[in-house]
Amino acid sequence: MKVDNFRLQLGNKEYVPIVIGGMGVNISTTELALAAEKLGGIGHISDAEVCYVCDQLFSSTYVTRKRKKYSYNTGNPDKSTVYFDLEEIAEAQKRYVEHTVSQKSGNGAIFLNCMEKLTMRSSSDTLRTRLSAAMDAGIDGLTLAAGLNLRTLDLIKDHPRFHDVNLGIIISSMRALSIFMKRAVKLQRLPDYIIVEGPLAGGHLGFGPEEWQTYDLKTITAEVTAFLKQEGFDIPVIAAGGIFTGGDAVEFLRSGASAVQVATRFTIAKESGLPFDVKQQYLDADREDIVVNTVSPTGYPMRMLKQSPALKYKIVPNCEALGYLLDNNGACGYIDAYYEALESKEQGRPLSITGQTCLCTAMARYDCWTCGETTWRLKDTTNRLGDGSWQLPTAGDIFRDYQFSEDQRIQKPGIVEKVGS
Ligand SMILES: Cc1cc2nc3c(=O)[nH]c(=O)nc-3n(C[C@H](O)[C@H](O)[C@H](O)COP(=O)(O)O)c2cc1C
């Protein structure tokens, strides 16, 4: 039995039941998402720091202009005057989504991962703008991630595509799901798919650093499937977190999941946005290098490599230029940590900031090496080359391995002796 024996049905369309999860900031690139779409699966792009991402891709100047506009405030711990321009967010979002969906060439779909915890100084306005612009630009689906909020559906309920776009949620517990479903029933807009993300996933987690080991994806997926059945909801469930082989995926598909969402295997794909050297760090990682900590100002635990440069950051908060994590009062945990450290710093001693990092800057610079728990196994998925570096598989190699491999076998890519490839 292999993944290819199954199909995911969403509306009247059928997909290969492999979804590449969203990985911000621009780790799940346009090219990575398109590789899944081309092969009949679903690829996510992420709209985390979309203005910054557009500047990198299209040489626009959103970040420079924002920095200039608020330069008077640099060094001030009070960021309450620093706002995003909603028109610019809409423009950047449309440009990024159009750039991606206009290149579709297969039977799959392109979805957008939208982290609601990116409060962007004015959470409702910026979220409505992001979601609406993505629908305007032709996105096939919206996946509402970290920070899932009951009012999100209300924000977009008047959009002409509210009922036609695929709408999904990521949850890690039954509790979050049952609360969301109550609101969805009231609005007569049920989610089209539910991604159950377990404790082994990358990025932000719905489990605490001390408790994640006590949960497992199989149990939560079974609870969610049973709940949906009992309540009479016919909604596909997509399992995510730690699904490393085609064989792992088949186990979930056989026990009631309609698809799997995977990400860690794709972090080292040629098409992933991580720089070559960072991909090599992921491939070199040992089990003890992978930690769950609370340095993210979102308040959610996050999994990352302990070698991440972000863990040594002492930079001045950069919110005038970025500021994606500013809450509705213009606050962010890193600003507090930075200025507290500055106040208690003794003369002649280096600044010491513990417990928080400037995540906006760290993710933009690929200095926060967030990863799934299975990252240490990536070395089993590819070849060591003559010069000691690891070969980077293509996204197609990895996708097809998930789709066609049986049991716990992993098909490594054919060896290409080319450094930097
Ligand atoms: C490098 C990396 C970055 C991620 N970033 C995000 C993100 O921005 N938003 C999100 O909802 N999930 C994020 N995730 C979670 C994935 O989308 C996915 O659900 C999960 O990692 C799947 O488990 P796996 O990595 O074990 O395959 C990220 C995962 C990784 C590995």
C-alpha cells in the first residue's frame, strides 16, 4: 500500500493526498509550492512578512519606506505610533499570490498559510486585508494557522469568494476545534479541511516545551475524526507533524486521515528558501540539537536548532522596518526583554538578553532555524557528496518518495556531484 492508492477530495476536485505545509518566512517558496501543485498535490506559500518578501523577490521598497517613515521612533521602546499601510499590505499580498498562482501548471492547488499571530500592530484590519487580497489574487485555499481566532471568519464573510475558496484551519487539540466549530456553524461556513498538527511539527507549536512529549498525533487525529463523525460533520482531516516516510503517511491515511501535511523533509529541497549553508546545518543536525523553547514573542513555543544565530541576538528592536509581531498596543515581548536588559546592564559587561528573540528580523534573515523533530533523520534521505556536503534533493524527488515508496523505505535522489546544487 502506498500514498498513491489514496486521493484527497476537496469540493469537486481530487488531489494526491500530500500537502506541503506553509513555512514562513519564505522557506516554502513559490517554487516549492508549485512543485507540489505540478504533481497533483497541494503546496502552501506563507504570507508571513509579505512586504519584506516582496522586496526580496521583486525589488519593491516597502520595508525601506516604512523604516524611513518611522525613523524618528527608532530607539523608542514605545512603538504605538508604528502602523502598516493597509493598501501596501494588499498590494504586496496580491503581487506575491498572483506571482505564484499564475505559474500553476498541474492539477494540484496553491494554498496560503496565514499565521494569525502576526498581529501587525492592528490585528483585525491587517488580517482582513491579507485574506481578502489573497482571495482577490486567486488563491485556491486559505489555511488559518497559529493564533486561530473566532472572529476571523467574520472578518471575511462579505468577500465574494467566502464560500468558494477552500478554507482550512490548523488545530492541535480537540478543545480549539470544538470552540471554532461553534462559531463556524453559527456563520454557516464550516471549514473545508482541518489540519491536525501534532507535537513533532516545525515552527510554532500548540504544546508547551515541557508537555509536548506527552501527546501524540495519532491519538489527537483519532479524537478529531471521532468528534467530527459524532457531530455529523463530513470534513477531511489532514494529519501533520513527524510524518517522515510514505509508510508513515499510509498509516494515517488508513486510519481515517484524508491527507498528510509535511514540511521538514522539504526544508532541504533545492526549492526551499533556506540558504544552502543552513540546509547543510539541518542535514548535519543531531537529535540533541533540536529544542523546543519560548523565545518567540508570539507566546507560542517553537522548535528550532539550538545553533540558531537568533538565540544570540542583541539587536535593537527593528519594528520601524518590520514590526510584524507588534500587538494592538504596539508591544512585543522582545522590546521589553531588550530594554530590560539595557537597564540592568553593568558597565563594561556585554548586553545579555535571555528568553526572547527579535523573531521578525531572525526569520527574515534565516537566522532562526526552525525545524521539525525529525530533522536529525534528514541525512537518511539524501547522499553525502565527495566534498563532504550533502546533496540537495529536488522537491519533486521528495514528493514522489512520499507518494510511491512503500513501508519505511526512502528513495534517495540520484547522485549529482555538483557542489552548491
Ligand atoms: C521550517 C519550518 C517552518 C514552518 N513554518 C510554519 C509557519 O510559518 N506556519 C505554520 O502554520 N506552520 C509552519 N510550520 C509547520 C508546517 O507547516 C507543518 O505543519 C509541520 O511542520 C509538518 O510536520 P513535519 O515538519 O514533521 O513534516 C513550519 C515547519 C517547518 C519545518
